[in-house]
Amino acid sequence: MGPFFLYILTSALCYGVGLGSTLSEFIYPNFTATNLRFVDNAGAFLTSRNNTFKAAIFNPGSQQANFYLCVIHAASDTIIWSANRDAPISNSGRMSLTATGIYITDDKGNFKWSTPVLQSSVSSLFLSELGNLILLDQFNQSLWESFHNPTDTIVIGQHLPVGKLLYSAISRTDFSTGNYSFEVISDDAILQWNDLTYWKLSMEPVAYTDSNSPAEFMTVNRTGLYLFGRNGSVIVIQVGLSTSNFRIAKLDYLGQFTVRSLSGSDWKQDFVGPAEQCRVPYICGRIGLCTPAAGSNTHICSCPSNFHHDQQNNCMPGDSSYSLPVACATTNNGSQVNSSMLLYVRLDYGSDYFYNDFSSPVKCGVNFSACEELCSMDCSCLGIFYANSTASCYVLQDELGSIMSSTTNENDRLGYIKALVSSSPKSVDNNSSNNQTQRFPIIALVVLPVTGFVLVIALGFLCWRRTKVSKIGEGKLGRPNSSSSGDLEAFSIPGLPVRFDYEELEVATDNFKNLIGAGGFGAVYKGILPDKTLVAVKKITNLGLQGKKDFCTEIEIIGNIHHVNLVNLKGFCAHGRQHLLVYEYMYRGSLDRTLFGNGPVLEWQERVDIALGTARGLAYLHSGCEQKIIHCDVKPENILLHDHFQAKISDFGLSKLLSPEQSSLFTTMRGTRGYLAPEWLTSSAITEKTDVYSYGMVLLEIVSGRKNCMTRSLSQSVGDDNSNGGHSSSSSGAGLVYFPLLALEMHEQKRYLELADPRLEGRVTSEEVEKLVRVALCCVHEEPMLRPNMVSVVGMLEGRIPLGRPRMESLNFLRFYGRRFAEASTIEEVNGENNVILLPHANASLTSTTSGSPISFSCISSQQISGPRGLTILNLLLCQLVKNTFLKNERTFLRKIIEMVLSLALERIMSKQQILGSYLSKIYWGHGIYGIESSSFFYFGKPPHLLSMGESTLLVGIIPAPELRSPFRELSRGKIFQARVLKRMVDVGFLDIGTALMVVNQCLNLCLHRAEYIEVLEHLSPFHEKVDAVFIPKQEGLKPTVKKIWDWEAESKIWEVREEMERWADELVRRKTSIVSDTKNLDQYRMD
């Protein structure tokens, strides 16, 4: 009996020890765990393979009734998932694994939580090294995973898909579901409190939008936080962080979304949103006033001035006769209480509410009384905020959160909390009432006349006072009076930035005396607002929109664009014909002043940061906005520098606000020719790749610290005997250097350090320079489709994607421009800046073959036609030859044959589109002694970039006016030329009949006299019948500015080329007699 008893006791002890031992990786059905059973292991019953994570029945606090099934990171004891968060158990509660799933019951066997119904029977429960708790079937296929059912945390390797939410806990030790939630949506990630948004990931300065593709899931990894789309192949939003092997993203119980990494045994906070705790909706309780603590990230809670703490520590109105109403279940059109029993307790000035920045006002263009009435008639409304600048009304519905106290005074919204007046009627004495009734007639005879007189005086005073106050209030509220704003008050647009009064901006800028710059859109002035905030005020000239409402609509679009690398629009002003934009002030000015000036040298890392910030800003404009925005004027002058050299792009989207005349100027007359892409000279569509080209040119200037086109002193020749005819990009001594060509040659020779700014004095490596140069060369490919998009540029600069490989065949055009630049003999300053118009000598000739075959024009290509707006000899030659083919005023038969020969030669080697491209090249560089803008406006009433192809050919055909004579005197001859050019273009097939008819419709405004133009059109059938229907008289009085930019010496070189053409033409005429008849037909258009 003794040995048997000893055996039973030993078996029981062994069995008990086995039950309390932690298992590794797998457990199987019919397993049961309680905290008491595994108390020696702190409730842990299962670990992952390397003990990185453990599953436990765990109590995060000291309350014995709050035990949860958890997955815990072992090294830090951090809970990453919990099962029964809303149904905790005691330490004797059970977790059971069965063939149908996981079940949690309390110590009495009552059900608390379980996994959902599964597709097949459970074979095992597996805890992975990533912390994922997985139910497996007999084929080791997943039936259920904790990663697919997150609570408030995700870890590396876990995806949070769109539509799946994280919910905060109630407190640090109570895991019950709180009121804060985190959700990934199609284009962002948001935080909400009771379904009200109070934070967006895209608002964070460190969050970069890389694509406008729909997001599919969010994840954290070793390098940061990411929103991915297209099955993980596209980054939508990223937050780059320092590298860490273990990182979690958690929605904490306070309502902040945090990303933390484990460094040793300590947690490091990498990211938090919102960073300001006062932006958390319920951080200080109901109506609690949250004020940021000075010098820290903490806050101070108190009650607003007109409120006090009650016994439950809640904020209540200071007057005990007031009480706070409770919102009804649903909104209705009538109030549940008499409006006379309602009043509105004002909040402190500068107070704001979290939801105001994420909601649209319920009403715009209303006064405060109307806003108050809206709330009074809605029983779900508990308070209002009224924005003075936009006359907008915001309502607080259903539940009140905390109030934010602003420290910047940028908010102009005034807050009011609805309150009920609790009054009890006083008892009335009957006898007293009778006595008063008897005395009333006597008293009335004396009191009523006096009261009436006093009342009349009081009403008159109040009316006068109200009129005066309203006038003053209009200025304080930022709403200009009728004389300044016109019909601006007749409409309202939600989402507008702050509207300033014109007089307020006059005072801020000292009557617009503090001029700090002038761009393509107007002058910029430095200003100081009453709250001591520095701003930059831009005056927009010649507004092209139809009415102020269109102006406000466009301002709404620009004002809603927020990115850390874009200049923030703080407000605007519409004052009669004056339209002003108010921007944040950039203390370090523009990049060109810092980069090209005589101040401290930008260090290499600062240059890289500027390049990366600019790229991120452009990427956001191209792919992060709801409406794609093409900047069209990327240059150092439009890249502003804030503190710590943070790059911010300015003037984005402003082309929408300009008239067509102004829109043309910023691409042709504002000193930006060195940054314009080749497609500007052709009829190709202008896309975001145009900005990429400009960015590439800016990036090269950032590398060199100098303008791409300028005179430099070089000590040695670079690029001797290169593959293109042994041309050298520069010579010893002082000379003209085209830096993009130099960069191309140094890239081929892998001599990158020679491209860096010499002022850096060796403080940069060859690899660092190579990175930026290769990115820049990829950006300046001649074909737009070969250029990377700005999202890819950001990826290359950050090192996330491999560097692109510059395509030499698409960069050879730089050699052509570089040669022409080095040979340039005429340099003209434009607008007083270091931008030049290059009119090089002609030093090339056209060659013929001895066999009499067509002339070799191998040196002519679209590259030479559609390059930067420097006038090259071949562009000039082609323009002149094509023009002579149609228009040259020569009486001799031989000249007509030569012109026909040239026309035939051009048509054989070039497409019609290329020839028209040569016309456009001519147009952009002026007409005779007059600039192209002047000629275009004079003849067509529109800027060059709006001309149709037919109008472009007509403009090229117009004869240049003598230098000292007005173009009006040449109008009659010009019209005849236009008519002949038009017919010729139709005859040779350059224009079809439909386009020609359109040209007629658009060109009749050239006429001073209707009869004279009809006479010109008599021989242009079938166009003459269109005259009556579309005649538009030309307005007189336009005087174009004389601007001599033509290189007459280069033009004279053409005759040297023509001598060779004449010899070739003689032989061709003998062989092809049919040309004679064509020439006779052409001769009828000869100018007398």
C-alpha cells in the first residue's frame, strides 16, 4: 500500500509541475490556462520560438478582477494585443483551447469572449516570432490571427488595412474600449473621438505624400511608418524614422498615436500625433480649458474664465443659476426649451475647438445673431464658434470635449457654450396687488410721460452708437466696407483662409513701403500684423479672373494646400481692384540669394536638405493634391528658406489667378529661360515633367553654387577631345561656361568632385556629388517620358530606390547648346538679372553631295529646334529659310526657284510639325525689332502661348516694322502678307481648311477698316464668306515696347549658306523642270 501511495503522490506532483510549465510555439486542443495555474511565470503559458513574445493571462494593474488574455513582448513586458478587453476575468478565470476555437470564461464558467466561428477544426495554436497568435488547421493553414484583429497596437510585420480600426484603452490599466479610434482611409490615416476627426497623418510635417494612389494598408518597419497602395508596391504616405529592430505603433489611452522603438531596455518615442496634447478632444474633460505648458510637451487643465469646477471636478458656468443642457438623441428643427431660457456663455478670447479645423461651417456669410439662432433651434447643439473674418458659423453637437487655448492668437473664432437659465416664479400677494392697482392711475400720470421722453432719448443714442460700433466692428472683424469690398459680402465660400482688411495690410506694410522682392505675379512686401507676426504680402497685378467670387474660389484651393515644403497662405484681401495674398514670412529669403550671394557658404548637407525638401514639395503638388498642380516656374527665386534652411516652394498655383497676358510673362520675361523645358517651344502638352526639368536645372545650380549660364574663370580645359567633334566645354582663362554640359562631360568621365562648389573646399565626397548630378541629369532628359516623376526623385535622394541612369542619347542636346553658348557673341541682360539671351554667330554650313542627291541636313534635328530659348544659328537659319520660302520679296526668277528648292529640301528632311516648331522658335524670340509679346498683343490681342498654330504662322509672316516707325503704319502691308501666308500654308498642306477658317475667325481683329480687309481676302476663297459673320474691329492705341534683340550679324551669315544653295538649285532646275511651273504659281504672291 505504501509504495502505491508514493507512486500516486509522485505522479500528481509531476503532473502539477507539467501543467505550470510554459510551452514553446504550439499548444493543442483541450488545453486550459489560468493565471493561478501559471502564476510562477506571471501567467505566461506559451512563448514564441526565441522567447521574443509570450501569451499570458495577465493583469496590467493591481486589480484582481482585471485579467486579460494577452500577447506580450517579453523583453519590455509591453502588451501588443489583448483578447477580452471589454470582458476581463479574475485570476482564476480560464482560457480554453478547443477544436472550435479559443474560449474565455470566468471562475464560475460564464462566457466572456471567444474567437468567431471557424471554417474547420483547430489543430493547434501557434505564437510566431512576430507576435502573431494563430489558430491552425490540420494542414497548418491559418483559421484566425490576432494580427487581423488588432486592439490598440500594431508591430513590425503587421498590416492595418483600410477600414480596420485601433481603439484606445480607458486607462493604463483598464483595457476596455475607449472613445478614441485610429483608422486608415483611402488617402490618409485619421484619429477620431466619437466619430469626430481631430488629427490626420498627412498634416504632420514629417509625413510625406509620395503618391495619390489609394492606400490599402499601414505598417511599421525598421525604417519608419508607411501607408502602402497597389498591394504594397506604391508608398502613399511615409514617415521616415531612425532604424530600429523593434518598433510598435500604438493609440494610447490619452488619444495620441505614437510610434516607439526599443533601444536596449528603454523605449524611445519616434513619432507622436497630434504632438500638442491640447489637440486631443477630451484631454481636460468636458469644457476643460487646455493650455500648453511653456517649454514642454505637457499641458495645464483649468476651466474657462466664466466657468468653475463643481464638486465632481467638472467645468460648469460660474453663475449657479445657469446649467448645461443635454443634447437630444437626434437633431430637430425646433428647440425643446423656450429660447428665452437660453443664453450663451462666452469662452476666453483665443479659444478654439478641435473639430473646427476638420469640419465645414454650417452657415457662411451670416452674423453672430443668426449663428446663435441656428444653435437655439437645434436641441443637439451645445455651443457655437463664430469666425469673424469669414462670417462663418460652427456648431458643437451631441458631446462637448475640451477647449484649446491658443498661444499664437492666429485664431479669430469666438466660442460660446449654450446654457439654460433656471428661474422659479415668485409668489404674488393678492392684497398688495389690489393696492398697487388702486395707486396705478395716479402714478401713471407722472411716470409714463417721463419714461416716454427718456425712452426716445435712449433709443436715439443707441441707434447712433450702434451705427458707429458697426463701422468699427467691420474693420475689427476683417470685413471691408462697401467701398472696399463691393459685392464680396454677397457670397460666401467655406474653407477660405483669413480675409484681411486692406487698411490693415496698409498699416502692416507701412503703406507698402517695405518691398522685399518682385516675382512674376507681383511685388512682395514685408509686413507686421498687430499680433507681431511677420508676413509677406504679395500684390497680384492684372487679375484675370471673372469677378471676386472666382478669385475667392481659387484662393480656397491654394489655401487648402498644406505641406511642410510649401509656403503657407495665411490669408487674402480683395479691395476693389486690389488683390493681395498674405503668406508666412521666410526669414532666410530665397535660395538664389543664399546660394549665389556673398554670405556664408551653404554646407553640403544643407544643400541636400534643400534639394530634398524642394523635391518633396513638388511631389506633393503633382501627386498629393486632389487637383494636380504644375508649378511652371521652378527656379531658385521661388524656393524660399525658413529656419534651419527648410525649403518651401512659393508661387505654386498662382497662374490660375492671372490674366492670359500675365500668364505669358512668367514664362518668357521673368528671367527663367534657363529653367524652361524643351517642350515649351513645341506644341507638346505641358505636364508635370516640365517641372521635373526645371528642378534638374536648379539641382545642378545647387551642386555648383553658381548659375548654369554665366562667365567664369577656369584654370584648365575640361573635356578635351570628347566624342562630339573634340569640342571642349570651356577653355582656360575667363570664358562662358554652360554648366549642364560640363556636368554631362564630367559624368561620362566620373570626375564628379570637379563639379562641386569650390567654396566647400573638400567638405564633400565624390559619391555625394555623383548622387545629385545623376539625379539632375535624369531630370533634364530632352524627352519628357524619360524623366522620372518627382516621387521617384524623392526616393532617389532618400536612397530608397536606386539612382537612375542618365540616357546619353537624350542628353546630347546639351552639347549643342553648350557649343552655341561658348560661341555666343551677344549677351543682353533681361530685367536687370543674370539671365541672358544668346544670339550666336553662324559657323555651320549645309553641304551637298557630288551625286546631286538631296542636301544632307543631318545636323538639323528636333533637338536643335526645341531646345532652351537661346537663339541658335540653326533655329535662326530654319526660321529664315521657311519664311523666305513663303514670303521673301524677290522679283527675280532665280530667287523664286531657290526658295522653292529650299522648301522642297526642308519638306524632305523634316516633318510638318518640326517646321512649325521652327516657327514657334522664331516667335518666342521676337519679331524684328519688337519683342514677341508686343507683336502678339498688337496683332492678335493675346500672349504668344495662346496663339493657335495658324496664328503663329501668320505672325512669323508679318514683315518687321522699321525701327522708328509705328507698326500701325505697316498694318496694311502686314495684312496682305498674312493673307498670302495663310493661302500658301493651305496650298502646301501645312494647314487644313478647318484650321485656316479658324485663323480667319480669330484674325479679323487685325482690321482697322472692314472694307480694306475684305479686299485683301477677295482672292482667298473660300474664306471671304466668313468675314461678315465674325468681323471684330481692332482696338487702337496699343504701343508695343521697342526691344531690339535680333542678331543682324547672324542673319547676314545666311547669305553665305544661300550661295551654296544657289549652285545646287541650278542643277536641280535643269533636272526638274516641273519646279518652274510651281515657281510661276508662287510668283503671283510676290509683294509689289
